[in-house]
Amino acid sequence: MEVTILNASGDGVGPSLLLSHGGGAGQYLVNVPEGFSRLVLEHRIRPCAKLSCLVLTSIRPVAAGGIGGLILRLAQDGHEKLEVTGPRGSAAFVHALRHIFRWRHPKVFVSEWTEGNVPVFEDEYVVIFPILASGNRCQSCVYQQNASFSRHHEEDLLPELDEDSNPVFVRDTRGNHSIADCTAPGSSPVTTVLGYTFYLKKLNSSLLILDIPDCSTLSGMEADAILHCEQHPQGIAAVIHLSPGPVVTSEEYSRWIENYQSFHVLVNASSPQYGFQASLRTTAMLNMVSKKFFPIPANCNECEPSAAKRSSLTSGHLLSRIVLERGSCGDIVVRMDHSKCIENFNFTNYQEDLLKLQPWLRDKLLNMESQRCSSNQLVARAMKRSMLRKSCGQSRTAVCSSDDFEVQFFGTGSAEPSKYRGSSGVLLRLRGSAAMLLDAGEGVLGQIFRSYGEAKALEAVNSIECLWLSHKHADHVLGAVAIVCSQARERTKPLLVIGSTAVVKWLTEVCNAHAQSGFPLPAFVVMHFEEFEGSHHLGRVLETLQLKSIASVPVNHCYEAYGLVLHGQTGWHLVYSGDTRPSDRLIQAGAGCTLLIHEATFEDCLESHARKKRHCTVSEALQVGSRMQAEQVILTHFSQRYPKVVEIDVTSYPNACVAFDGMVVTSSSMRGLRELQGVVRMVLAAQDPWIAKAPPSPEGWQSDTRKRHLEGSLDAPKPPSVPKHIRWESD
């Protein structure tokens, strides 16, 4: 059995595990956090057709926020069936996706664990048990005694689905199937899961995976029978810890680890790791052109994966593998393999390598800067920026008084995210610290965390007064739940979410599902576009964001798709198109705008495809800006077939430019963005030094220091007592 660790906390992707039986005969996934699909796409390790079961420790975004993206990928791959085991509310959570997108395959069978219902997944290779905080009987022993577990399920007699439903079925321990109830939060007692036990049949041993949600549930570790069962016939080969940092560092958890004699692997380490390396390389290139428009994400150069703080813990990093196999003496060998791990990205080193590889680029950048202003002007401009930063409290989460607004792009791709561009998300920050988020595709919250760092990211998220979702499609809304979850519960005014009828229904059912699971969402208000414009919430938003008016304009895409027109109190005028074909109504409503942010999904050669999908080509979007007489046009929402930059006729449209993930534009600086488009194309066309480097060593490392650092973290001392048939690599 091989366990691959998937964790990119620097990108906001929580820990998950992909377990694979030898030869790819079976795959099992523990948690599917938000951003999971993009992470596994970049590193080419996404689940295959052999994925048998997904187990969820909770339905919060950190554990289940990526399930929509996973199902879409499995549907495209022709997957027939997916077994899901999770807490109460899991089925309702998955079933609610029918409001956002439809699928016919795979059929999803959800088994929910409660006080009186402990499901067991079993196939040829594994048996999977939940570890419950209230478990007073060892479920492994009950299983071995052939208690009332139903191990084989008949799937011929399934309840009929209406035409608006996806194939999501709730399965009980007797093998009966029903449709999920998404209408009520429920009132039955909540059972908290501490993790899962994987009994490995071929090895006759077990693997524990622990994910304690918070310190309040630590007492369940002492109460759970499976963690203290003297009759347990199999040894525990390894324990993998997915629990968050405050739990792992608590005294009670530390004491349990010291007393529980096994090979312990800590996944959720304190130092962030960055998994979206391709987009970091793009940002590094763009940062050489302009540090103002393309800032470096917070702490990227400083952080390195840290070893576990206690000697009894082994650190598991992104792409680390835990291999469990039978040794030559018949015992079980547990070893760590870091050969596929990647270094944390260093912007300074990468930029230096790029200039060495492309010496002409240094001259081009210097000439561009000298043409823009003299050395005296450079000094004056630097002093002005410093003074403005001081006046803003040196915070990136506030807009300086010299700007009417600031726009930051956290996702500029369309449909499924790619290595270079995430799903749609635009943060509009207005005078002071109030903000409005336009669309929230999967992973937008993670991009906010990457850009600001954890502390300031939470400040930025809590400054969002209004989340405006243009239409129901998954690449624009799947990240909304994570935004809601990250709101401070002590907010005086709840977050306002505005969207279509389908979005309102979806979020309402998701809210009920979270209540069923025992982890209710923070308070928020969700309402339809038209309802908002006639409610008292409109006045609150206008006052807080210092706006003169907000108008949601119907556009030509899907049912209830809207564009947005904002008028500021100081005279500025911003238009956001959402997804649409060229829209006369939007052109009329946004006439003479200061800034137009417009989708440009396809290049001009695919106009027929754009018509079919109800999107715009690049030229069509530019023509909308011309007809609207927009002062500045920024194109976004590009098809993932154009990963870096699309061509723009700058002669005919000198006021247009292309958006990139992480790009920051203010009302006073956006005109300067036009001058950089030619250099941006040249820099992105340069050879990538990451690719140009010689192949890595067999161990997969390019830094001896880094290699020694990680190898030093692998030496776990031998516990006082070890089951005789288990051997750890460090023994």
C-alpha cells in the first residue's frame, strides 16, 4: 500500500491522502479539500478509474470543498460509481450540487455515520472504519465478530430520480438506498469523527488516519474504543495526522502521541507549502515587469517546510509517500519516500536564473524603466509610494486615499482550473477597508491566503461586505462556501450573498447540510438579484462601500446570468460582465465607464464555439469596450487552452490589457498598465528556467541543504514497544 500526501497550505489547499494498492488495483481518497482538482492536475497524480471510495472527516471546505470539482472530473473520465463515507449531512451536501451542475455518471453512494449507524466500506484490499468520538465499542472487533454490518449491497433497486436530480443515494448499513433530505438542518445528536482506520487485508495490519477538528473534541481520543482496544488483533503500522496545528500542538494531543506506539506522520505542518508552482513562475516573470501590478505573494521567499517539532513525529510534505509493504522476514516495513517532493518556490532565485538564461531581458527591462522616467523621478515616485503606504497603515488590505478603488484578480480562467489560471474571482476594494467580491470559483479563498498571508487574508475576507455571484456555473460559485466559512462569527453585520435562484437554493441546502453535520456555517444572508435591489440591504451596502448605485444587468449566457454596474460617490464607474455574449443592455448600462472587466473566453478563430457556449471572443469583448466607450478594458475568463497570454491588437485597442491571477490595479494606476503589454508578452515568451534546468537527481532534489533538512526529519526513534510483525525503516 502506498499513501501519497497532498497538502498545499500556502495555496489554501487542506491536507488529503491518496491511498493506492500495488499496481493501481485500487485507490482510496481521504478528504477532497477546495483546490484539490487543480493541485492534482498540476502534479499529474489525480485519481484514476480505480478510485473506489472517498472518505470525508467533515464537509467543511478544508475537507470537502473540492468534491464538486472531483465529480466533474470523474464524469468527464467516464467513472461509473463512487462510494462516499462521511458525517451526517454529507449526502445533502453532495445532492445540493444539482442546482449548480448536472451529471449522470458517476452514481454516488453516500454512507453517513451517526451514533447508531457505523458504515463499513470493504473491498478486496481494505476495510475502512470511522473512528467516532463517542465510540464505546471497537468497530474493528465488531466487524471481525461478523456483527450486523452489511458488506455487500445490491444496487439494482435504486429509488427513482426526478429529472432535476443527480444520481446521489444515501445508503444505510443494511444496504437500503434513499434520496438525501436537503430541506431541514435536523435535530438528532451529532457524532464527531476523529478519523478512519484502514485495515489492509494483504498485510494483516492497520493504518490510522486522524483529523481532530478542534481542541474541544480531544476528549474523544480517550473515549474511543478503537484507539485503546486490547483485543485488536492487528498491529497499527502507522498513524497519519491531518489535525490542524492548534490541535497537534496541544498538551493532550502530544501526550496521546507519545503514549501511542507507532510510526507517526504529521501532514498539516506549520510552515506553508506552495503547490501551484506554475502560476508562481508566471507571477515571478510578471513581477520583473512591474512590482506594483504583479506583487509577490506573502512570505513566499522566506518559508520552508518545517520538520516536526517533536522527535516522535515524522514530517510529511506535498508528494511525500508513505509505503507499507511486507519485508523479506515477513514483517511489515513502513518507510517514507520524499523523492517526488518539490522545493518551495523562491522568487529571487528564479528571477536571477531567468535573467542569466535570457540576458537580453535585463537590458529590455532597464530600457523600459529608463524610458518611463528619469532617476530623479524614480526617487520621487518611490518616496510618494512610501508615504502613501504609511498613510494606509502599511496594509495591503486597505485602499489609499489617492485611489477610488483597487481591483485584484484571484482567478482569471474558465471552466476547470489550469496550472496557470484559477477559477473566477475579482476582489473590489473601495476607499477605506470595505470590499466586494465578484464571483468565487473554487480556490479563490486559497488565492487570497496566498496573496496576503494567513493573518491579513482573514482581515481581507472579513472586510467583504457583499459577495456577488454572476450566475450559477460551478467555476463562479463553488468557492462561495469557503468564503462564508472564513467569516468571523462575531461580525456585527452578516455577509451578504447575491445570486440567482439556483445559487440561493444551493447555498440554503449547503447551510442545512452543515447544520446536520454539527458544524453550522457563520450567519450570512443570501438573496436573489431582484430581491436585493428592493431590500433594506441595498442601503447598507451603498453606505458601507461608498457607492452611488448598484445595478445587476441581465446578460446573454445561461438562465439568470447577470453583469454588474457600479457607480461610486466620487464619479467613477465600473462594469463587470460575468459570462456573456456581447450584450446591448450591458453596453447601454455601462456607457462611459471608468473600467470594464469583460470575459474573453475564446480567441477569434473560435467564434462559432463562442456562440455555441454563449461566451465572447477577444475581439468581441474589445468591441464591447469600444461601443461602451470604456476608459480602460481588462480582459479575463480565458479558456484554459490559452494558459498564459492572448494576443490583443494594441493599435486598434490601446486601452485594453489582459488580466493575470494576482494582478492588482488601482483607479490611479490602471492607465500605466497599457504600456506594459508588449513587455509582458516578451517576458512570458522567454524560456522557463525551471524547464531549462538539468533533470533533477534520482532523489528529486536540486538543493543538498534542502535534502539534508528533510532527511533529518525522517528519523523517528524506536518506540519502547513495537508489535513483533511490524518494522519501521528507522529501526
